[in-house]
Amino acid sequence: MRSTEQSKQDIFPPRRNWGGLVFACILAGVVLFFAWSVVDVARRTTDWLLIGPGAIIAAAAFLWAGIGDFRAQQQVQTLAEAARSEASRPVILIGLTCAFAMAAPFIGFDLGAAIFILLCLLVQGERSWWKLALASVGGAALTTWTFVDLLMVRLPVLFL
């Protein structure tokens, strides 16, 4: 960086990004207006039961994102550099999801889910063997039980 640019940054601190915050407030207002219009014309509780809480969560998420975008430029730059170092994780997780979807009919949903959970935890950085075993076996058993026994979904299973 040249000395004139450095001196400008010393004199003038980085500007705040007001556009992101204003846009987030507008989006939150639109979502809440939509929810209010649904509640206003609803005949029964079931008509607005999912729309109301979903709209509140969406509005809160928009405001959270707008406030996060309002941070100083240096903080955003630091966060962007940290995100770039972990950029391969989402791609690996998407690949694992595709592999699980293709392999589940052949190896069974229960075994496939256990392997999938185990590999996803390894990608995310978990290294404790007992946490890996508990999460993968317990998660696969709970998911398989939920789909097969509670929801009566026919799935190819190997053990459960």
C-alpha cells in the first residue's frame, strides 16, 4: 500500500456500510407485513401457525445479517480471510451428501447414515473417537427409527 493510502486510512476511518443494514430492514419489514396479512385473513390457527413463526425467524435473520454487514471493513476482511481458508469444507460436505444418496440403496440407510455422519464430523474437525462413535451410531439409529417406525417410510436398511 502506498503511503498516501495509508495516511488516508489513518485520517479517515473505514466507512460503515449503511446500504446493507437498510436493505435488511426493508426485507424484514416486507416479511413481517406478509405475515401480518396472512394472520389478518386467516380463518383458523392452522392457517398462520407456520407462517407467523417462520416470518419472525426470517425477519430476525435479515436483521442479523444487516447488522453483521454493518461491521467495520477490517473486521469483514478478517472474516473473509478466515472463510477462504475453510472454503473446501462445504464442497466436501456436498460431495458426501451425494455419495450418501447414491450409496444408501445398496448399503442400507442405517449403515450409510452412520458412515455419512462419521465422515461429516471428521471433515468438521472432530477427532474424539467416542464422540464420533456416539454421534454416528446414535444419529443413524435415531434417524432410521424416526423414518422407518414413526413415519412408516420404506427404506432399505441393513441392521435396524
